[in-house]
Amino acid sequence: MATNNPPLDGPLFTYKDGSKHRPLSKATFLRRLKVLARAARHEAVQGHGIRVGATLEYLLRGVPFNVMEVKGRWASDAFQLYLRKHNQILAPYIQAMPPGTATEFTRLAMPPAH
């Protein structure tokens, strides 16, 4: 990948196709990721996995869940299921967060004790 100097009046994300700049669509982006993952001998990433991963990254950086719910267009509480499913993987990251930062994140990620 390289910077391709897109036109100032063009879309934010573009790629060069011959001499033209084209808008980078979700399908084109995912196809390119698949090629790069295969070349690096990694498992291909799906669009939904990128969405979940990006949301997790923001949450771990302290962005409030309600902000990410809107930003990520999460229409249901389905994302909380992802958090709970991966809480063992996330535990070291949560523990490394500054005190007080992880309170809301921990509340959402850890299933309630019954």
C-alpha cells in the first residue's frame, strides 16, 4: 500500500486504477485485505470482525460504550455478547488500563454474577 495523492475534491479513501482515482468501496477494501492476509499466511478477516475489533480498540482506549454504540451503528446489545465471549482475552488489556478508565468497560464485558 502506498499514498496515492488523491484529489482534494475527491473521496477520503481512494485507490488508483491506472491513471484514475476510484472511491474505495467496502468490497474492494475487503478483497485487498484478503489478498494481503493470504500473502502473509494469515486467516482472512471479514468485515464484521474489523467492526468488532475497531470498536474494542476504542473501548479499550476509554471511549464510552454509548458513544461507540452510536459510532459503530450497533442497533442492539449484540456487541455486549462479543465482549463477554472474549473477556479472558481482554483481561490483560483491561488490567493495564489506568484506574477508573475500565469501570464501564468491565461492567459491560463481564457477565453479571448470579
